[in-house]
Amino acid sequence: MKKIVFITLIMTNLTALAQNTMSPELLWKLGRVSSLGISNDNKNIIYKVDYPSVEENKSNSKFYSLPINGGTPIEVENTKELLKDKNISPDGKYIIYNEEVKIDKVHGKDFYPELEKSNVQVYNGLDYRHWDKWNEGKFNHVFFKENKEGAVGIDILKDETFDSPQKPFGGDEDYIWSPDSKSILYVCKKKAGTAYATSTNTDIYEYHLETGKTTNRTEGNLGYDTNPAFSPTGNLTWLQMKRDGYEADKNDIIVSYKGTTINLTANWDGTVENFIWSKDGKKVYFVAPVDGTLQLFKVDFPGLTKKLPQVVQLTNGNFDVVNIVGFYGDDIIVNRTDMNHASEIFSYNLKKKTWFQLSNVNTETYNSLALSKTEKRYVTTTDGKKMLVWVILPPNFDASKKYPTLLYCQGGPQSPLTQFYSFRWNFQLMAAQGYIVVAPNRRGMQGHGVEWNEQISKDWGGQVMDDYLSAIDDVTKESYVDKTRLGCIGASYGGYSVFYLAGIHNNRFKTFIAHDGVFNTQSMFGTTEEVFFNQWEFGGAYWEKDNAVAQKMYTKFNPANQVEKWNKPILIIQGGNDFRVPIGQGQEAFQAAQLRGIKSRFLYFPEENHWVLKPQNAMVWQREFFKWLKETLDESQNGDKTS
């Protein structure tokens, strides 16, 4: 009898443990896994885990070595001897690196040294600020030097006012050695000032060590050329977008081979995220969005045959293959996520088509939680197309109950809405607080063909808004959705969507949350730093009165012109160092809501950019986010206007 009671108590405790759900505090204790590569002896995977500390308001990193067949990881202090250093030339003689160098005069004291206490900045062109930093006349440059103590570096972009690595996100992936160690290849947009801000034309340049001369390897292409790599047989390979100014163009894999270039993905209706060559140089494996996920693909290298190879999808499932780490026998090593799990390291057997989880940084935590359920739903749009909609249901979902429901509006506007795991817009966390989340793959989402992706450009307030409403209207047909408690949330273009839907929703929603959203398309064009984006997406400038496409974006599709129809509470979140969607966008929206007497709140992060990166700020974000939903969805409505 005692044994039965004891077992019952254990089962009761295990059941109780399994009913825990995700919280903001727990989310910000999870380890964040980054794969660094496979060890030189091909026996271990080397990876980093960032552990956020809310108390210290920073993240602490640890490095690990994990047996490539699975097993117990070992913490390591120094990864330098474990991994091949791509920045050391193949012959071992040289090393490449990058440093920021001061070239242009910008500050008052640069022009007038005697006025050293002045804090004036002088600019003669655009690109005076980018992402979250002001241009101080400093540029990233690539250097090389002999691989020995005390060697002096040589700047291969000496005196040039261009960046390599590219700002704001470029790193040492922007430069590589040639296989013969005789040249350095690097990514650079060789434009400055206003020309830089209005173009996406990066190229891949080759600097020859012996002559000191530089040649442009991609001169004929006007869009992005990025991610240079050499195949095992010595063929330069890179990712390419064709059109200048279009940052979300189709990304293709290009190979330079015997004096010609081969587009391996030209006949494939998709866009590439990242790639890696097989060890024998006969195949390219890559990651790409498809049907609301990121999956693994391959394409054979055809040589000079005229027939282009067929792209083959290798994996399928409700998860994201985030990036490819490398190979081990018949296994390909990747990072993988889904809406319930942060990134971990997996192996996928290419012959058996089986998965094996290698790292388990957060497995114990997830095993103690009741997880949300994600469902794929296909909705017919107003123009008769089939649209994928992710529906995320709360843990321990009970279809006999009614749940408040959130329409999630993705940013971009052209980015895939997949099985990603965000530490801010976290669907698992939202569902754990009792909300159903509806996440439509509306127009502009990658992974549904190039045409679907491009339909949003110059039509921000058109078909895509019908897509949003079709998604929420379809899901609200379910008996478990409380139609009286619908919310609309999103950031960036998703924030624009929130502002726009607030004026056209016909009382569907009870509350709105917009983070760093575009509120006024005209002032956005006048203050954002990457001008090429708005020129492409809006179809031109607001002063082009004869440009019907552009004028539609500045009038009919301008959320600022819909404010008289706002009638529900709205939370507006803004980063002070966000130069992509500058602070005025949030200020204008909040001021309009307040002056119209609408219940509203302005959540301002002075030192954050387009994201929220500091742990304590992130915790405030989460608490204010759910506090607002509780106030406006779960409790009585105060301060809203009804029409």
C-alpha cells in the first residue's frame, strides 16, 4: 500500500511539474546556442552559449565541445586551437582582420582644433547615421599582416571611405582568402554619402597581395553580392540579388567557373538564406524558407553543361533549419528551432533521413513545461489564393473554453514567418499567458514563391491588409475564440500594419500594440537612414506629385491619414536609437492617440535600437506588453472610443 501511495505521489508531482508554462523570467534564463564549427580533428562540435542575466543586465558566454556523435559536452576556455581559423591564409603565412579607421572630418574639432569642446557634427551627404550609430568619419577596413608576433598590418582599403565588413551587421564573413593565398576577397559597397544610402549595390572585390591592385569580381551585377566562399575545387561562390535598391530580391547561388558564372538556383522559385559546399565539391546544400518553415535543400553543381540542375528539398516538418554547421560522414550538422524550442544543434542523416538532437542546453527546462500547440491552417484570401496561417494554441488547450486571440503582424515587410523562436515576440510565451496567436503568411512572406513575396512592395495598405483580416476572420469562426477579445500586435512593418488596421478594422479588435512601427509614410521617407528601402517600397519620393504609385503610399496607405477612424486602445513602443524607423514615428502616433482621447501608452526605450537587447529593458517590455493586454482585453475597456 505504501508503495502505491509513493508511486502516486511521484506521478502527481511529475504531472504538476509538467504543467508549468513559459514566463518572461524563464524565457530570459534560457541559454542561447551559437554553433562555431566542427573541430579540427572532426570529432567534436564547438559551440557558444550566451546566458542572459537580468540581475547583471548583460549576457555571459560559455564555450563547449560536444562529441559529434552525441554525448556530454565539456566546457572549454579557448576555442582557438580547436577550430580552423579561416582568417589565416591557406599557406599559413598571413592573417586577415578588420579594424575601424578614422578618415573623414565630421566633428567641429576635426575642422577647428582650437574648439575642442564643441560637439557639432558636419555632414555633406546622407549616411550620416545608420541603424543606431552616427557616422563619425570612421570606416571598417580589412587588413592583412604576416602571421607572426609584432607584424605590422596593411590596410587594403587605404584612404577609401567605404566599409568592409558592411555596417551595421557585417563581420569576418565579409572577407576570405583565395585558395592559393595570393589574394583577399571582400564584400564592399563602394559608394559614399547619399549614393550609399540610396543603393544596395555591394560587390565582391579581389585584392592581389603581390601587386596591391584590386579588381571587382561582380561588377556587372547591380544588387547585393554577399557571402563569398570557395568550393573545395576552387570555384568562387556567392549569394546575389539582381536589382539595385531592392533588399528583399530573390537571393541566388552564383558560381564562377572557367570564365563564366553559373546561377545554380535561377530556375527555382525561392530565395536562399545561407549555403555550404559538400566536401567533394559536387553539391551545394542550402537553407531556404518554404511553406512557413526554413528547410534544408541541395543542388548539384553542373559544370559547363547548359542544363541547370534541379533544386531538391531534403527536409520537411514544423521546424526551422537555421544554419548549416558542417558534415560528418552521412550526417549534416545544423541548428534547429521551432515555436516551442530555442535553437539547439542537430544532425540529419542524408541517407536515412533521420534527425538526432546533439545539444540539450534547454531540454530539461522544456521537459518541465506544458507546451503550446502549433497548427497549420490554410485560408482562402479575397483574391482566391491559398494562404498559410500559423495558429498557436495555449498549453493544456481546452476547445470547450473561449480564449482571447491576438493577430500577429510580421515585420519586414518581406521576411519569412516561420517556426522561429524569438526572445521578444515569443509565441510560446504569449500562448502560455492564455492567448491564441494567429500568425498569417500574408503577401510579402518568403517561402511561397517570388510573386507572393513581391506583391507587397508599393502596396503596403492593399491586398496584404485583406490577407490579415481574412486570417483573423477565418480563425474567429472557431467556437473557442472569444470574438469580443481580439488584439492586434506587431513591430516594424508589423507596427505599420497595426497602425493601419486600427483605422480600417471595423471594430474587430479591442486593443492594439505597435513596436517601432511606421506611422507616417511621408516623415518616414524624410528621416529613415536606408533611403533605398523607402524608394523601392514606396515607389518614389513624396514630392513626386505625378507619381501615382508613390502618392498612393503617401495618402491612402499612410496610417497617419486614418487616425480619425481610430477608436480602440493602443500601446506604442519606440526605441530612441532606432534610426531605421526613427523616434518621430512613435511620437506622432502617441500624440495623435492622446489628442483624440484614446486610451494609449508610450513605452520609450532611450538606448535601444530597432530591437530591445538589454535584459532588464527586455523584461520591462514583456511585463508592459502583458500588462496592457490584461488591461484592455482581460478587464473592462477604459478610454477607448466607439464608432
